[in-house]
Amino acid sequence: MSEPQDAELEELRQQIDVFDERLISILSERFHCTRQIGRLKSERRLPAVDSSREREHLDRLREQAEGLGVDPELAEHLFSEIMGQVVQEHRDIARAGRRGR
């Protein structure tokens, strides 16, 4: 590979690294918010899972992904994983809250 192609490849890889760092930062912010929701749900004795909200949200995300040229199956898979982690954290928060009562 010639040097200009190497430089172009390296520049694109650096852009991907920046995108990945931004994604992690956004995930951190998202989890901060969902932990607050988990605490509120625990205090109000609400269930950790709201299946109808999750389904509606996933449907919106699939639609948005498709409109942006992103595979909607991939979007649903990624967000299902994220939501699964959130539900587990909400359950953990609820358990800790019950022990503290």
C-alpha cells in the first residue's frame, strides 16, 4: 500500500476511534440516567421492566436506524442488549432497596 493510502486509512481509523469514544461517553450518560430511573422505580415499588415501553422504543429505534441507512436488526440487537443491562441494574437496585427498608 502506498503512503497516501496508508495516511487515508489511518485518518479514517482515527475517526472511528473518536466515534467509539463518543459512543462510550453517551452510554455512560445513558446509564447514569437509567440508574436514577431505577432508584425512582424502587422507591415507588414499580416493576423493573416496562415491556410495552421497551417494545415501542425498539420500534422507534428500528425506524430511525432504517431511515439513516443502519441495519434495523443491528439497532434492535444493540439496544436490546443495553436495555437488558438496564433491567438487571433496576432489579439490583430494587433488591438493595428492599434490604434497606
